[in-house]
Amino acid sequence: MSNQRSDFVRSAWCARSQYALLGLIADDATLTLKDCAEELRREFSSHPNARVSLEGGRSHELKVSWGPWEFRIAIASGPQIASESASIARQFARHRSDRSGIAACRTRIEVTSTPDPFGEHMSHYFSLGKVLARFDGVFLFCIAPGNFWDEGYGYPLGSA
């Protein structure tokens, strides 16, 4: 990713995360975290220790965990998200026909994780990304290396 990382990428929240993705959500998309939870439960149903839960029953944060290790998935919206979507489109989607749709996103899914020093959960990261990429109206952006999921899988922070 370029040196002009967004506030999200510079944030302490993201800096502590080994795996980080942004799912920029088009205004006409109907995606909810409940939908994500259902799809992720299906995806990880064969993993005996996987747990998918809407945290505290809230509809704005989802946790996918294997014991103490976890992904956190949250919905964020507002003027800063719109500004960052436009910036991502300008910097990383110049060549894409859907650039204007990416730039117009005012809501996104933010995916972070706890540290995974031995890469034990890398396959879970790819599975999670594949699930999110299947939703219509979601432009899945890989913070590092700064590309969209449909252009090739993103790699976890610090591994590429």
C-alpha cells in the first residue's frame, strides 16, 4: 500500500491486527452482519473449535474465534468512511470499471484479528475473505498489499 495510508490503516486498532480487510459496501447492498454470521457458520461448520457470534447480541459487531484467537468484524459508516472510500478508489482503483461505485461507499465492514505469529489461522483468513467476497455490492479491499480481493488474494499485514 502507498505511504498515504488511511486513518483506519494507521489506527492502533488496525496496527495490532495481523489480518485486516475492508469490505466497502455499496448503498444498494443488503448485507448485514447477521447474513455474514450465517455464511461464516456454514463455512466453518467443519471446524470443531470455530465459534461465530454476534457480540453481546448487538448487530454491529461479529466475532469468529478459535479459542482465544479471533477475527472481529464490525460495520462502520459516516463521512470519514465516505472520504476514505474515495481515497481508496483514487489510489487503488484507477484501472477498475467499478471505481465510481467504490468511491461512493459510505459504509464498510472492518475485519481485524488477534496476532497469529505462526500463521496457524491464515487459511481461516482466506476462507473468511472468500465468504465476504461472495456478497453482492461488497468491494473487498486488502489493506496490505493494497489491492482488491478479486485482483488476487490479499496477504496478511507483515507477511508479504
